[in-house]
Amino acid sequence: MKTFVYVYKSPDSRIITKKVKANNLDEATTFLTKKNIIPISIRSEGFNLMETLTRPTDVKSDELVAFAQ
């Protein structure tokens, strides 16, 4: 199960951030809807796009040169 962080506005107009565990985003959204919570935003916890895009690769420079030709 993944952990999703969601932000919502409470009935007294406070902005609240909480977490919910679910298998996927749709399941998390369905759970919140059943609880009458309409999230302002919801995202998977622990996912960092920059970290994913800049992580080291196992491609050697000579392989990259051969591929690019």
C-alpha cells in the first residue's frame, strides 16, 4: 500500500493536511469521497520527480555514443 498526502479545507475554513493509505490514487480518492472530504490536492508520498529524473544510470558513455550515432 502507498501513502497519499492530501490537503483539504475543513468546514470552519481551515486548511488541513493528512495522510491516507491506499493501493492507488483512485482508491484514495474514493475513500475520501465516502468520508465527504473533497481534497484540494492529493499526491503519493515519497515520490520525488527530480530525484527520479536525475538518478545515476547504468549506461556507459561509450554505449551512449554508439546509440546516438
